[in-house]
Amino acid sequence: MDKGSQTTAAAAVATTTTTTTTSNSSAFSFISKGWREVRDSADADLQLMKDRANTFKNLAASFDREIENLIQSATPTFSVPAIRQSSEIDFMKKLQPKISEFRRVYSAPEISRRVMEKWGPRAKLGIDLSRIRSAIVAEVDETEEEDMYGIVEFNKFKKGRRARFTEEGQFGDWEPIRALKTRLREFEKKNASVEIFGGFKNSEFVEKVKSSLKAIIKEPQESKDVPPLDVPELLAYLVRQSGPFWINLASEGTRNLTASDFYKFLKCDFSDLCDKIVESLCSKRKNQLVLRSLAEGEPPTVDSDKINDELDLRIASVLQSTGHCYEGGFWTDFVKHDVSDGKRHVAIVTTASLPWMTGTAVNPLFRAAYLAKSAKQKVTLLVPWLCRSDQELVYPNNLTFSSPEEQENYIRNWLEERTGFKADFNISFYPGKFSKERRSIIPAGDTSQFIPSKDADICILEEPEHLNWYHHGKRWTDKFNHVVGIVHTNYLEYIKREKNGALQAFLVKHINNWVTRAYCHKVLRLSAATQDLPKSVICNVHGVNPKFLKIGEKVAEERELGQQAFSKGAYFLGKMVWAKGYKELIDLLAKHKNDLDGFKLDVYGNGEDAHEVQSTATRLNLNLNFLKGRDHADDSLHGYKIFINPSVSDVLCTATAEALAMGKFVVCADHPSNEFFRSFPNCLTYKSSEDFVAKVKEALANEPQPLTPEQIYNLSWEAATQRFVEYSELDRVLNNEHNPAKAGSKIIAKSSSLPNLSEMVDGGLAFAHYCLTGNELLRLCTGAIPGTRDYDKQHCKDLHLLPPQVENPIYGW
């Protein structure tokens, strides 16, 4: 082998040796590190075991110190006759050896050894002093003091088995406790009426013993044994809870087939039948109530209400004894907002926003301002945010906003100019898109997520059916404690005017029933012109802008001074679309053109149908003067004496209320939407076209009457807010005090969240709606705007939101 080959071979051997040495070193380091970790873990476990054993011994030492302190506190601080102390001293002398024995048992070395033997790597240590407690309780007070002593457990937070050390087979006979019990009994009987230690009575001494024992051994309050519900009681509760469901089902099936009297009879018949079934199932409870009445000297009569109350009390007591707390159902969440501070929070969600001058933009704004004015609750107004392209389609005079903050400033300035005060409430925005076909704003994404959970207390849904048509998100009644819907629009009346309107109205009617029942606790209808919805009542909860009331006051002052308040004739104001009363107006004027010869009407409005309306009026040669739309409070409108409003599609016309507030005559149709205004003398309603002519001539020939203070108040937002608080049951919710029942009281509060069949049905409807609205194809088939299940990138940019994929991630394989 030449020299070069030898050198190469030597280098290879050296490299191999180095690699082997490095590998051996790494392996040794890995093994050493692993061994250190095992050793450290074992040391920590051993130390933990020792600490647990010492804790056990400390408990016995603590008990011993308490007894010694008790003895020392009982020692007299001054000399007294020996004859009055002999019995007590004998008691202490007999008791001290037993205490020493008790301490020796607990502090014996084998205790630590036994603990170490039972302690495993996945064990859990607990000390069961139930036998001690039961022995002491039986002696000290067999009736009253049973709940005074407790079970003390030291739980070690490790998964696995629990090593519970009890009397049997571990510590032998509990002779110290039996001796203590015997000595206490003897002492109490022997010295029942003897004073000890200079006036310190025996009863006080025993009470001090009890207090000391109570300080070292505590137990949660135990409820008395309550027998479980039997089958008849369960069936009775099920029948009673299902009663409203069957009544509602029967009313839905017979609403169009029977008269109202028959429906009332049917409802009463169902209620009586349910009461009779419950009474028969609770016959045993009824007999007990009769016996109790006889014992108390009362007539042996038991009505259904008393049986129902007893059933509620029975169920509540069983739930209380088991510790069960119902917070939801099959379809509901188990966590709701808890009011931690003294102030409630009201969130108002609406479908439009200024500068769009529509009812769902203006009225919720005033509602938020006047609710916040009372300062009893915090208020947040949630309005839709439109991208610039949609703003150009919706907002008048080419007014647009580059940021939500800019639009918020506009809204606040507009409100402050009209109310005269600065309202303290929050304004938030949610993503929305404008639908040209529906001429309305549709929410994009889950609207409920824009109310923080900490503020999710009371929710007001302005137009609940509109907000929930395509709502794919959290159920409102799950997130909020109380949800109130306010119906603004008669959608069925608008839909009937479209192509295939009858079929569409039929579908929309049942969808509206569906969503309002699933998502609202209470629904307020502004008038009977709206669809009859579940859980609904009729009440006008809208007021008028204070500016209109001031105009009315100014008109009254001018008339008192003998000045002419009205220099113009009649006018009509409204968005120029056929459904807003323009069709009815043109039909009336065309039919009675000769009867109203010389009658001129000024029409103010803008809208999608403006060109068609104007061309139709021109073709029929009607005396109509069309002008651009403007604010109803504009100075140019103050001089008109008569406001004409033939619309029958409105639910509650805001312009009618504003005209009455300004002291004008109002000529409107005899329609449920105008029911609230009939009490005002200046409101002239007509039932036919001939009657319309007569009312117009009556208004032209007379002067309006001044409004009384009561009428002015009824039109104000203060009165509207009061009506809203009352009819929405908001006063009951705001004043609800959660005071826990006193311990030991016989009265058990009824659970307002017991499972209810109607609530389960509502939850099922909400769950089905959530599933259906999650399918994009079904959304498009029902008229939804494409891509509105989630908000888009432009909304993310404008509102500074995370993308929907990040906000609501979908995890899966």
C-alpha cells in the first residue's frame, strides 16, 4: 500500500472513531437527562405524599387545640367556692385522657405509613369524618343542630381513584368520640340548672362546645329527604305544560273555519279538560289538602289553582333537594348573561339608519334616546352599515359616509337638534346589504354577535320578522334574558300587490309566524293592521318628534292672538311608491274629480315610482302639484291646514301623528292602522269614496281644534316610552330582584325555567330555521341576497372585522 492510501485509511478510521464517540456521548446524555427527570418527579411525588400525611395529622392537632382552648376558656379567672366547681372539674379530668387518646391515635406513626401505602400515582386523598359528625350531632342536638356539623374532605387534584380513610379497618374503634359523647350527655343531664364559673350557665358552656366543634368541622346545608316524583305527578306536570301548545295548535287549525266565539269555547274547553286531568292524577295530593283544611278549621274545598300551586311546590322541592338547576333545554344554551352590576342593559336592533328617513330609522333612534334619558338602564342602538355603493342607492341627496364614526356623528347631531338634549347611549353598526327587489336592508352574517355577551341582557328587535328571515346565527332568546319584537311594517299588504302575490303572502305569513315565535319572548304590534303573530299584543309605542309638538304650540298661540295660522290648503307627503297610498289617492281623485272641482293638492315625495305616478296623474288630468320630498318639519309645510293620507298599507303612519301634533286636520281611511288617531277630534276618517269627499269639504270649511295637554302628552315620546315599558313587560324585567329564599323558609320559589313543552317547540323551530338558513341554495331560492350568510371583505375593511372564516372557524378533518 502506498503512502497516500495509508493516509486516507488513517483519516477514515479517525472520523469513524470521532462519530462513534459523539453518538455514545449523546446517548449517555439523553439517558442521564431522562433519569434526572424521573428522579425529580419521584422526589416531588414523595414530598407531596409527606405533605398530605402531615396535613392529616395537623387536622387532629387542630382539633386538640380547639378542645384545649375550650378548657382554658372555661377555667375561672377568680376564686369561687369549690363546691360549685367540683362536677365540672371532674368532667374535665375525665375528658382529658380521652382527648389525649384521640390525639395519640391521629398522630401515631402508623398513620403516615398507612397513608403512604394507600397513596398511588393517580390517587385522591379524602378524609371522611361523617362518623365523627354523626356521633357528635346525635349527642349535642338530635334535631336542631343536625346541619351544624360537616364533612371535611381534602381532595388531591390527581385523576384516578379516591383513597378514603374511614373508621372500618383503619383506625379501630372510635372510643374517644364515644367517650366524648357520653361525657357530654352526663354533664348536660347532671348540671342542667347549675351555674358555673361565677354566673356562666351550663347551657352557655354547652353552646360554646357546639361553636368550637362547628368551627373545625363544617358541612354544607343538607336538605331534608324529599321523595322523588311519582308517575302520576310527572304525567300531571306534562299535561299541564302541554296545555298551551294544544290550545295554540287548535286555534291555528280553526282560525279560518270557526267563529271567534267557538274559538273561545274551544280554548276554555281545553283548559278545563287539562285541569280535570291534572286533578285526577293528583288525587292523593288533593286528599292531603282536604285533610289539612279540615285540621285548620277551613272548608274542605280544593280548587284547581291550589292543586297547581302544590304541584309547582312539589316539583321545586324535588329539584332543590337534588341540587338541579335548569338553565336550558334541547335547543337552548346553558349560559346566559348575569346582571352583575345594578344597571340593566337594553340593546335596540333595527333595519335602517339615518339619513334614510324611514320609520325604522327614526323611531328606534328616538326610543333609544328616551330610554337612555331615564338613566335606569344602559342603551345600545345597533344599526346597519352599508358599503358606499349601497349608500348611493339608499341615502338621499347623494349623502355618503366613509366611516361608521362619521355616520354616528351625523345621527347624533340630527337627534340633538330635534330633541333638545344630548342622549347618552351607544351606537354600534352591523353589516348590511340593500336589496333593490325588496327595497330594504338585509343583515349580512350573525347580527347578534355585534352585541357583546357582557351587554346581552334585554334586546328590542325592531321588525323582528325582517331581521330574522335569513338570520343564521345565535338564537336571540338564548343570548338575551328578554327579547321584545316591534312590528313596524305590514309586509303581507305589500307582497299581495306583486306578481303571484297571494302565494308569496301565504308563505311569508307562515315564515313570519315561525321566526317571531322562535326568536322573541314578546311581540308588540303598532296596530291591528299588522299580521297576527304569536306572543303579540297591540299597542302604539311610537311618539312624535318634540319639534312637531312645539310647532303645534306655536300655531295655538297664533290663533289665540287672532292671527291666521294656516294660509294653505291640503297636501300629501310620503315616499313615492305605489304601495304608500299613491294608488288609493289617484283612484279617489279620479273618481270624484267633478265633486272636488277646484280642489288642489300638493304632493311631496321621492321614490322609485315617481315617474310612473306623475305620468298617471297627468294622463288623468288630476289637479296634483308634485314637489320634491322634504322633512315634515320644514317651514314650507307649516302653513297647510289639511293633511291627506289615503294609505291602507301603513301600520301606523308617522306623518299622520306629526300632522296632528302640528294642529292640522288629517283626512285618512277608516282602517286599523288609524285606530290610535280616532280619539283626536282633528282626525277625520272616511269609510267610502263618497265619505272621503265629505270629509275633505268639512276640513276645508272649518278650523282645527287646539290640542289639549292630555292629547299632547299621548303624542309625545315620553308617553310612548311609558306604554312600551308597560306592554313589553320591561318594567317587570327591570324591577326583577333575584333574592334567594331564606334558609329554613317553607316557601320555595317556583322555577321560571322549568322545562316547558312550548319552549321546546320554539327551540326546535329555531334549530330548524338555523339549519335551513345555513344552506346557500335555499337562501337564494327564498330571495336572499347572494353572500349574505356572512359579511364580505368590504364590511371587514369598513367595520374593522376579522374575516368570517377567522371569526367563526370550522374545524374538521
